[in-house]
Amino acid sequence: MGTVVTSRGAFREEREIMSFFEAFDPIFRTYVLGNAPLKQIATRFDWTEGPVWFGDAGCLLFSDIPNNRIMRWTPGADVSVYREPSNYANGHTRDREGRLVSCEHGGRRVTRTEHDGSITVVAESYRGKRLNSPNDVVVKSDGTIWFTDPHYGIRTNYEGFKSDQELPCNVYRADPATGSLDSVITDCNGPNGLAFSPDERRLYVADTGRMFGDDPTHIRVFDVKGNGEVSGGDVFHAVYPGAADGFRPDRDGNLWTSAADGVHCIGPDGDLLGKIFVPELVSNVCFGGRAKHRLFITASTSVYCIALNREGVQRP
Ligand code: MG
């Protein structure tokens, strides 16, 4: 096993690690590439999260939550600071116009970064009470912004500001067109990562419990009607070891989710198809690259990348 180490700046240290997969279903062997390395593309952070690919700018943004900053990785260039302070931003996505949408623990809000760089508040309170600490976010094709609001970011001072919880840990839908904010899922202990299936008929929500480990942790699946109404909520898959902090679907509806030992690929029926082992605790993933065929993985102190024979559905 050969290892190549290059260091080109304060944040960039690229290391190639021999890929190591485990297939639980033969189809998983067609999803991975035998000669594609798992590359550590950035390191020396404290807890990376919220990866989001900007194909038009050719860069990846991700949060370094405890250090209160958002970083930018561009292939072949040094990693740089995109925003600091970031209000302890966690999850990110892009809306239908390509604008960055961010969950802020410190601001206890969801924001949108306009094309001119100004920041618009999407949601910060519900029925007169402050949100807890929005964690992860996804935008539906109709422009509505769906996000989870667990209390993790206000429980200690590590990833935000220790504060009192005013609201239950709900999943919300914000409609920027009307300014409305609706609580759509109210029976999670700690809603965390979330994603729609490619046809948007399903919404997957991770419930990682009140304390990460004192409650059952699993991904739940909800049915979504055309009007945005949500029903169901059965357990879809229980990730083990670890928890589904964050995940993204590929084009065929497989979920690529964080776990304690790497990234797990879950089929549309909820079965574990295979694993990519990662040598740090994985928090979240996103697809990106020229053909949305690269999986970016935020994991504890580092960000990793691996090319797959899969394509993500993130837009644009
Ligand atoms: Mg999360």
C-alpha cells in the first residue's frame, strides 16, 4: 500500500489512501471503482460538516463548526476561508437559483447568501420562540426550504452558544415565496440529516436522539404529497455503528450516509448495500465534481473525496 503526501499550504494536505470497500450486495461492486483512491483533500480542522458543491464555481464549501468558519476547497488550490465568523454554521445546500442556504447554530437561524453576498434570514423563530440550532437543510424543487432543528448546537459552547431550548426539535418547511414557516414533523428526538428521494415523493430524516446514543438512532422515511403534506415516518434504516448525521441520494435513490466507520450505501428498500471505510468519524457527504460522480466526505478533522460509478442529484 503506497502513500503519497503533499503539503501545499496552511490547510491543504493531500493524502491518498488505498480505498477499502465492503459489499453486502453484489450491486455495490458496480457502484465503486477498484482503482479510485479515497483522498484526504483537506485537514487540520476540528469538526467538518455541511459539504456543498458549487459546480459553476468549481469548488466545495464546508463548515468547520467549532472554529466558527466556512471553508472553500478548490481542486489544485489551497483551502481558504470562505466566511469567518460563520455563526457556527453547520449544514448547507443551494436553492433553485444556486444561492447558498445555511444552518447557523450561533445565529439559531437559517440564512440565504444572495448573489451579491448579502445575507437574508429565511427562518429564525416559530410562533414567537427562537429556533434551537438548525442542523441540516434541503431545498425542494418548488423552492421551499426544509430543515431540521435539534438542540445539539445550544447544548454546549463547543458548536455554538450554550442556551435554553425554547422549541421542540422539529422539522420545518419555509416558503420564501410567502414567508411562511410550518412545522412538518414533530415527533423526532433529534432530527438531523435530511434529503428527498430523487422524485421527491419521499423525505428521509435522520433521528439521532437527544444525546447521540440515549435514544434509538435511525433514518425515517416520510411520504410527501404534491402539496408538501407529509405522512408516514416509519423506520427506514438503522445505521450501525454510529448514526446517520448526514446523507445524500444518488440518481437511483440510494442513500449515501455517514456512519461511525465510514460511508454506508443504503438501497431504496432500506438495505445496507455496502460501505466505504473512512479513517475518521464521518459527519456528512455530498456529490460533486464534473459529472456529480465524486463523493465528498466531511469527517472529524478532514475532508475526503472518492470517485464513484454513481451520480448525485444535487443541483446545479
Ligand atoms: Mg448534522
